[in-house]
Amino acid sequence: MIEKVLEEFKNRFGAEGDIRCYFAPGRVNLIGEHTDYNGGHVFPCALSMGNYAVARKRDDRKVRWFNMTYPDNGVKVLEIDSFAPNDNGLWYDYQAGVIWALKENGHEIPSGYDMVMLSTMPAGSGLSASASIEEIPAVICKDLFDLPIDMVECAKLGQYSENNYNGMNCGIMDQFASAMGKKDCAIFLDTATLEYDYVPLNLKDEKIVITNSKVKHQLAGSAYNDRRRESEEALKDLQTVVQIASLGELDEEGFEKHKDAIGNEINKKRAKHAVYENQRTIHAVEALKKGDLEAFGKLMNESHVSLRDDYEVSCPELDVLAEEAWKIDGVIGSRMTGGGFGGCTVSIVKSDRVDAFKETISKNYKERTGLDCEFYIADAGDGAGRIG
């Protein structure tokens, strides 16, 4: 794939000079959804799908960017000193935001660069294409300009830019997974402290199957910000009766003891999800480390129900995918993954049942929704960086 991008770069911008190659993966989150901005734990892994890029330093303050995924848009030429926050949501705005964030955080960007990029992941799938796009300029600038930043800082910059440049109040999970992924492992991340542990997946007779609903509802961005606001309002109410800095500091017993301090019933549901989902994630990782996949799968299923009923970020199409998966012999667990309102489910399926899983889900999803779905076998891969 990178050879194809390199060829395009040379055709568009010339073959001379120090040309370098990069990759930043997407991610799938096995459990721990909407807990990252609530101070809880998450358990994602980087994917082998993502964005490939080829770049070369320039002598002026311009960037010339071409995205092979959207070839009709042509080359985008921008002055790096003109970048200003906006909520346009275009692919190059996510890249510009990271360069803006680097400068805002005291890092000198001495010049622009030429870049060609190509995605191997489906747009709008909930596999965090935005974080992958953000980590591309982070690693390009780190490498081309010898910036004194590590990959955790690259993740932080991606979140900072998405929050403050693009207007999406996301947590850090997506950027952290893209920046810090490790082959054949998932990342058990405490988002309150950024302490993390690589946990080997050790799936000998099982596969991680991602099912793309092929649906992305328009309310996703605004509703995501609404959920964060509702969670923060619940936290403020709880802080009147218990000394906590985040919802992630409460366990189930603590929440049940103090929940009546939350005046708004919707906010109470949001807080319940954040607290219970955090505990589910902790228990799920404990189960995986013990080799108890059945317990892990049960917690995945419970996660989907909570996301559907308490956090209300699922949608009918995702519910159909999860419900149909739960009926199939050989499915250990299945849940929506990502921000919600469309995108994908993630399922752990016995290897010898994967073909039957695909066939049955395809048929039943089509019958119930009139839509086709797509499947990907998830390979946990390494994080963002230079690849040549």
C-alpha cells in the first residue's frame, strides 16, 4: 500500500529530496465506551487499517496535501501560519489542527511539507479515522523537524486539537490507541492518569470480527458533545455529596449510594453508564488475563445494553447487529464500538464459526433493515510512526 502512495507522491510533487513514509492506525475498542472523558478505563487496540502517508519537508511556510481517498478534491495548499479553529470537519482540518496544536503548545514548526495520504479504513465506521488522520501530522512533524515529543504527547496533541480546533469534545482513547498501539495486544488505559498496560489478546481459537453497519447518523457530533455535558453536570451534582474528581472514581456501590444527588434523571442515566462501564472494563481485563473469555463476552454484551439504554448512543442498526450476534452459536460477545449513532459492532467469535457468523448476520441484517453490512477481521497492530 505504501508503494502506491509513494508513487503518487513522486508523480505529483517530484522524486527528489528526503522523502519519508508513515502510518497511523485506526482502532477498535473492545470495551470501555464513553469512559475516557469521564476519568475511567478503556481497552482498545490499534488496527492494521489506517492512514498511510508520504511526506517531504519544504523550504517555505506552505503545506501541499493530497488525499488519494478523495482525489476529486485535488491538492490542498495552505499557509501553516493561517490555521484557525473551525468546525468544518473536513479531513485536512484535522491535520491542520494538530499543527496548530503543536504551535499552541510551544513547538516551533520551521517550515511546511508536501504530503500524499491514503486511507485503508471505511469512512464513518466508528473505527476512529479522525484520530488516525490526526496522528499522521503528529508523527510527520515529530520526525521531519526533530521535535522533542514522545508518542504519548502525540496522543495528547491529537485530543487537544480535536477539542480546541475542531470543536469535538472527545476523550483521549482514540488518539492514544492510534499512537501507542502494540501488535497482538490491547491497551488497558486509565484515562485519569494515562497509566497503561499492554495486555496480550491470546485468542487461540477466536477472532475479533468488526461488522460495519454502513450507517452514520448526522447527529453524532452534537450528541457526543451533549453526552459529555450531561456527564459533567452529573459529576457536579455528585461532588456536592462525595469528594471525587471524575465519575471514574466511583464504583457501583458508591454510585448507588449517592445517585440521588443527581437532580436530572437523564444525567443520572449517563452517570450510571460511565460508572458501571468503567467497572465492566476493569472486570473484563481481569477476566481476559485469567483466560476467562466467557466472562469477557458477557461483559461486552452488558456494555452494549448500557450504551443502548442508559447512555443512548446506539441506533436501531447497531442494535440489530448486536441482537443477531447474541443468537449465534460460537459468538462469545458482541457490542457497538466507537462513539455511536452508527458505525460498527465488535464481536469475539469462535474461529470455526466466523463464516457462519458472517452469513447469518448478513442475511438477518438485510431482512431487518434493508441494508448490507461489511465485515473485517481485526488484527491488533502497532501504533503510528515512520515506516520508511
